[in-house]
Amino acid sequence: MNPFKRMIPGWAGTLFVSACCLGAGPFLASAAAATGAAWLASLFNIYVLGPLVIVSVAWTSVNAWRWAQILHGTARRSPAFWLTVLGGLAVVLGVFLPPLAGVGRAGAAGIYLGLATLVAGTAWSLVDQRRVTGQT
């Protein structure tokens, strides 16, 4: 399968979860408050979006690891892999920190920084893959 096509589900899931965490919060809170179920908004973030972001980041990281193994012989020598993993960790922390520790702005910053780093790492990996395999 094309390497880029293998990365799409991880990117899509991570972007969806991040969009929900960053932009849908006020919408979810107002809808939940209007129906008298304000407790649903925080449960949605922790019990639905949390596992979804973990699965999406794991999918992206595993694909980056597989390609690092193919291109470099080991993932330890692949800067693109480590950049992807660091970005994924920042996204996961950005999703989980606000509801658990009450740090809203730091969580949003973690999500933004993590997404940029995650996309940069996977893009670097795709460039390496195309360079090594000779595709244009």
C-alpha cells in the first residue's frame, strides 16, 4: 500500500479529535447546558475523544516506526520517527491535561504544537520514503 495512504487514517483521526477538543468545546458545553446535561461535555472529551486520539496517534506512530525500520534499519536512527512520536505525545497531553489538570490554554497550545510537529514528522518520513524508493 502507498505510504501516504497508510498515514491518512492517523492524520484524519488526530485532526478530527483536535478539532473537537479545540473548537467544539463551546458548542458542546452550550448544547449540554441547554438540555440540562452539562456533565456530558467533560465525559465526551475524556471517554470518547481521549481514546480516539490515542488510537489515531498510535496508528500514525506505528506507520512511522514501520517506515523507519525499512528506511534506516532501526527506528532509533530516524529523526522523522522521533519527531512524529514527540508530536503525538504533545497532542495526547493537550487533550488530557485540560480536563484532568485544569490548564486550558496549555492544553490548546500542546494540541497546536503537537499537530504541527506530528504533520512535520510524517511529512519528513514521506519525503524520505520517496527519496529512497525513487518515486517522484
